[in-house]
Amino acid sequence: MKTIVRIPISRSSQPYNFQHFLDHYVFAPWVREKDALVRLFSLRPKRFVLATVNFKKAPPTLVLTLESKTKLEKSDKQWLVDMLSWNFAIDENVREFYQKICKKDKVLRAACDFGLYGAHLRTDPYVFESVIGVVLAQNVRFQRLYKMQRLLCEKFGEKAVFRGKTYYAFPIPECITKARFFQLRACKVGYRDKYLKAIAQKIVKEKIDLDSLRKSGDTEAIRNKLMELPGVGPYTADLAMAIGFRLPTFHIDLFSREALTQFYFKGENVSDEKLRAFVEKRWGKWKQYVMLLLTTNTDMWAKRLGKKFRLTSGATSAPHNP
């Protein structure tokens, strides 16, 4: 059974660059199929919904197609519509950022001119998904990260067939808890296997509801709670808060440090503390969007500024399904 829902993009959330969603950071269980993003949701017990998200330009509208084997309950439909609307930032006020902040900053303007104008932050449906994703992201290039997450979903996620094709949901903590270490390592996760299992075990044993943290407006309390999980330090927690909570954070790592020092400090060696203070003073509430622009395809758009950026972001997703 199929349900189609059309959701107008609010004026404050425009410009809205859906192409950015299609081309970048498409981590499993999301898959790209032509001009749409598709993923399987498991609504227990054994109720699967295939969600297809695409975009209509005039007027700007997010189009959701929800497919299920049985009639979709009203509560499930509403949960999916609300969640996907939030995931795809249909009501996120970015107008001032793109039309004022970026226009005054030649670095951000160069990123926008390269195709990032109107890029939004897509959040994950589940905080557990965000935490696992950022733990996997530690010290790896994007192409390996894409592969690790795909293998985890295929090995430990529930699956269902729609339109003759098998789709996978993101693994739940209980499945990771039961996994053997050799099974996790088969997903190319390396030393992260112990962290994945320990995180899942802690969540299951202590009955932790990570998604409930979204109700809190206390950024520091959320960060501290996330850092109680094995393998989650300050950097990992900040990144999880960006993609799992859409909170204004700016994590300092090799890539963001290089971007800040090259574009704003003439390549000088600057302490992380000074960089954080600079980011907070210059961009404040917009810092998560600045992070998105500064770390996406940087080596390409830096050429517009006459600079050769030595790091490659690799943010572009793997080839999509036709």
C-alpha cells in the first residue's frame, strides 16, 4: 500500500538545496535511487515501511512516498512524516545565513558558488544511528565509512523486499549486542568493534533511551550524557549532536582545523582553544552550517580563492542506483 505526502518547504528554510542531500553523506541504510533518497524503517513488530523522499522545485516541496505491506496506521504515518520533515530540515531558518552571512564572507561565498548554496544539515532518525556513525567515522576516509555502515546494515539490520529489491533498516542495539566480534570485524570496522558492542550493551543493559535526549535543550547535559558511552569523547559527542540533534556545534578535527587556519589565519599554527573562540565569536548560532560548508568539497572550491587545499573531503557519496 502506498501513501504520498507533500510538505511545503517553509520560506525561512529557503534556499533549499535538495541536490546536496542526493550527492553527499548518503550513509546506509539510505540509498539514492535516481533523484530520490530511500530507506527502510522497521516499525516493530515486523511492520516495515519503505520511505522515498524526493523534491519538487516549484513550489519547493518535499514529497514523501510511504510504502507498506499492510495498511499504515495513522500514528505510524504521522511519526514518519514528522520525523522525515525534521530529518530533511523543512522548517530550519537558514535564510539569514545564506543571504547575509555567506555573502559577506568570501570563503563561505566560494563554497556556495561551487554548489553548496542552500545546503542543509540532514539529521538521522535515531540517535543510536548517529552515535554508531560517528564512532565509525573516527580516523577513516569517507569511502571506507560508507562501506562500513552499509555492511553493518546488511549484516545486522532487519530487511524487507519492496518492488523486487531488498532494503535494510539500521541495526538496533539488541542486534549489535548479540554480534560476535568476528562478525563485526567482517564489516571492516577494525578496532571499533569493541566500541560498537560496548555501546550497544550499555544501552540494552541500562535501558537507555538516547532519543529522549532530544527533548532536552541543555547542550552541555546532552554532551555529557553521550560521553558516558564507550568510545565517545568530546569530538565524537559534538559530531553526534550535529547529526543526531541538529544542535549548533563545531567540532575541531584535522579537516576543520586545516580549513580554519588556511582560510582565516594565513596557515598559522593556532590552538584549538583559539579556533573555538574564533568560531563562536564570528558565527555563533550558525557555526554548524559553517562547518558543513568548510568541510564539504573544500579542495575543489578552494581553487576559486586561489588556494590549494591539501586535504580531500571525500564527502561525495558512492555511485547511486539508476
